[in-house]
Amino acid sequence: MDATKEELITFLEQNVLIPTETNPKADITIKRKINATRMRLNKQVSAEKVRQYFWSAMSTDRGIDSYTKLTTIGAPTFEEVRDRFKTLCGDK
């Protein structure tokens, strides 16, 4: 793992969570999803756990629903930043 827990969370905040949360089309449901994601990320105990959460979040029903809602309003998603996230983690 090349990045710290804080670096991974900061990356996701800057590239997905904050831009989505501040999107003028983001409704209360989307904002709640962002807050819940933020809480889950911050509860992770290590960079490795943040990485595991990131990859598993995209494959859950909740993650798929979030992806659908976010793409509908033109907001960034985990899927869109996965290559940069992978590089940040030091994965090939």
C-alpha cells in the first residue's frame, strides 16, 4: 500500500464526495448517501480497509443504486476514479 488511510479518504472526498454533495442537482437522498459513505470510510481502521471498502462498495446493491443516482445528475462516481484510486494504492 503506497497511500495512507488519510490520503485515500482525501482523494475520495476531493474527487467524488464533495463534488457530488455540492452538485446543485443533488437531492436529500444523494446527500444522505454521501454522508453515510463518509461515515463508513472514516470508520475504516487502515488504508487497506479503505481500499477494501472502496472495491466492495461498488458491487453492493446500495452501491449500484448510488451509481445510478449519481450518473443521472452528472456527479462523479467511485467507478470513474477507480483507475486513479488503484494507482494511489500502488496496485498494478
